[in-house]
Amino acid sequence: MSDTTYDISVVIPAYNQAGLMVRLLDSLAAQTLAHRLEIVVVNDCSPDDTGDVVQAWMANDNLPCATQYHCLEKNSGPGVARNAGLKLAQGHIVCFTDTDCVADPQWVEFLIDKIDEERDIIGVGGSVEPLSINSIYALYYHYNHTLEPLKVDRIPYLITCNCCYVRDCLLAVGGFDETIPFPGGEDIAASIHLYKKGYHFAYSSGALIYHDYRDNFNKFKRTWYCYGYGTSLVMHRL
């Protein structure tokens, strides 16, 4: 690192998404706060070229942000990958998103603006729009605001395609649930543990992520199975 202070980290768990990585990474390098960012990519032992693509992108000497790359020894799921990134992250605030997303240029700026540690607001979630609305599945997710925080006075949980946390607070509750091997529930568990400690979350409408939704019924069905099963595991453990 240079003398620049990188006080914000963005952690990305990656599995078998070589074709999507550069699109996301370019959107992070274009952030209004890119000069304060560190990007941490954790490769969940992908069998494709994800690692080569990420490392080639990070080799660019003209990047405005710091970078870290780490590859897990075996495929372990998003909870393990996010926790590995959380531990590697140097930022006081750690943002999370996914490989099938693209960040609006002011995403990080609006997201961290709502953090208020004096009022115990240590986590923030943002808006999620479809990257394309050419499928009925994208319209369904968009209409139901599936990947956004609940708009209530006390937001109970955040979703990791678009959120940030104060790093030390998230580490103190053990980070994300590592026993769930697929996307669904591990992020809710982390939020609930923090919520039960007396911490609060906020919503930032300006913190915008564009999501590339799955475009066929089998993938749609698989997604909701994982959400339902993972969440049921979490709720039975609380």
C-alpha cells in the first residue's frame, strides 16, 4: 500500500464467475471514494479462471484502490469466503457485494454515510435494481424488493449483495454462519447476532447496486430453496 489511508474495504466472495468479475471490479474502481478503498476478493476454490481473471485485473498499476486476493483451499461456501475476506480486510468499515452485481459510482459513498457508531448504527443496506428487466424473474425480484432491507423502524437484518458493517463489531459476533454451504441465511444470522447485541441498522436509498438476476426457472427455484432452507436453519438455532 501507499501512504494513502484505505479505511474502507469491499469484500467479494467469488465462485466460478470468471466472466462477471471484471464488470464488478471496474465498477468498484470507478467509485467516488475509490482512493479510500481496498478490494478483497476471496476465491472459493473456483474450477474456472476466476483466480486468473482477478489477479490479472489487480496487476494494473494504475488502479486507484488497494487490492487483496485470496484463494480458499477447498470450496466452502459464501459464509466461509466472506469471513476470510473480513479477517483480511484492513478497513474500519467493510462493504459486501457479489459477483453478479455492478456498483453505482456513489455506492460506497452513500452506504457508509449512514454509519453512526455513537447511535450504535453499525450496519447499512442499500437499494438493489435489476441490471436488466428483460425477464419475468428480474421483474419479480424488483417488485418484491427481495434483496433490500425491510423498510421498518428497526431493520432486523441486512443482505450481503449490498451492505456494510463496522468490521470489529461483525468480527465480535463471529462474522457469517459458516455451516450453511450455499447462499441463503448466513447473512441473516450475522445481522441477528448483532441486533441481539443492541446494534442497529440503517437503509440508504442512494447506495445502489445493480443485480444480474438468474434467468431461468430452475435457477430461480434453486435460489428460493436455498433462501428458505438456510433461513430455517438460522431460525431454529436462535
